[in-house]
Amino acid sequence: MLDGTHFFECKCYSDEHTLKFILDKEEKEIYTSVYLQTYGAWYRRVWLGIKYIFGYKCKYGSFDVFLLQEEDAKRLIKLLEEIIE
């Protein structure tokens, strides 16, 4: 049984590139947490808030890349199989 929390690290080993899966077998659900990005100083966050209020959208979006390690691929498959069964 794989109940509990499971972490997957990116191949680059950056703390910002970590996936968190919480398996709840009773409810047959997987909760996922993805860390995207934090912004530095308060004035940076205020500036981004102002841009957001006026509808500015970055052409690149809020995306990043996660490279699943080969040894974690089997763990992820087992986790998904647990929820399907």
C-alpha cells in the first residue's frame, strides 16, 4: 500500500522543481502540489500586482519544466496503479 506523501525531484535537483503527490486510497484521489515560482522583494510583488490589475499577461505564461528521473518513473506508475485499483 502506498498511502501517504510522495515526492519526485527533477533531474536538475532544483528545490523549485519538486512534485508532491498525496495518495488518499479511501477517497480514491491523488492530490498534487507543484511549486512554480516565488518573487523576491515586496516591491517586485507590488509591481507584478499592478500589472495583473491592468490585465498584463506574459507571453510565456507561468510555466517551467520538470524532468522525471528514470528511477522515479516506476514509482509514479505504481502510485497511479494504486488509485486505479
